[in-house]
Amino acid sequence: TTIVWDKKSGKPVYNAIVWQCRRTAPICDQLKKKGLAEIIQKKTGLVVDAYFSGTKIKWILDNVSGVREKAEKRFELRFE
């Protein structure tokens, strides 16, 4: 399960995305099509799969209004 929250308020910026959620499968498919699966596995020890947190965080950054700006410009977010 993945949560991204605002470090100032302590509140989540979006609902938790549980480990079973497959909404990030298209992101995984894109990574594989770009030939990144092998390097990701070498660096992390994990296969590219929607089960893991990385693509869930990307989904939140890409789909929740204002979240990417908070992460990139003001470093106001934390994740778990």
C-alpha cells in the first residue's frame, strides 16, 4: 500500500493505493516497452510490476492536481 502525504499538514494528498491495485499496469507496460525492465531489476532487485510502490507514486504525481508541483518545486511531500 502506498501513501503520499503533505509534510506540512501531515494529510494524504490522495487516498492510499493498495498493493492489489492494478491501475498502474499501463505505466509498467511503458517501462517494459522502453526496454527499462532489466535495468530496473538490476538496480532494485524487483521485477517491473504494478504490485510495487514506484509506479503508484508516479500515478499520483501524474493524476492528482498540484501534487507534482509540491514534489518538484517545494519538496513538500513524503511517501511510504
